[in-house]
Amino acid sequence: MVRIQLDLPDEQVAELDKRMAETKLRTRKDFFNNALTLFDWAIKEKKAGRVIAAIDESQNIVKELLMPALENVSASRETQGTRADSASARGD
């Protein structure tokens, strides 16, 4: 097992604690594990060539999550080829 220690500004710790209260997470370890699960999912979706977004169905609004770390994730070669083939078939 590896111990990880973070130095965070007081304001960021307050935000973390607020998010923990909102989600009823009891420990910072639980918070970190949940955040890691979400981040892993987002990486897998980006690798599959998908966009990570929030959808407001009532107003038909899509807001893409723009996050530098996720912008560094490349779609797999198979996905890139499929998307290029689809664009060619549409005449893009």
C-alpha cells in the first residue's frame, strides 16, 4: 500500500469538505476513490472517441466538459478510423 499526502490551500480543503457533505461521503479516501472512478470513466469515453458532456433535456442544451487533462487523451486508432470513414461517407 502507498500513502499519498497532498498539500492544499485552505480554500480548496473547504471546497472538498463541502463536496463531501453534498455527496454524503464520510472520508477523504472515499471522495478520492469516487473522483478517480469518474476520471477513469471519462478517460475511457474519450479513448472511445466520445464527448463528455452534461445535457439539459428540458432546454435541449449540451455543455461539453473542457478539461486540459482530458484533452490530452487521444481516441484509439480504431475509433479515429471509424470516425474518419463516417465523415468521408457523409461527404465531410
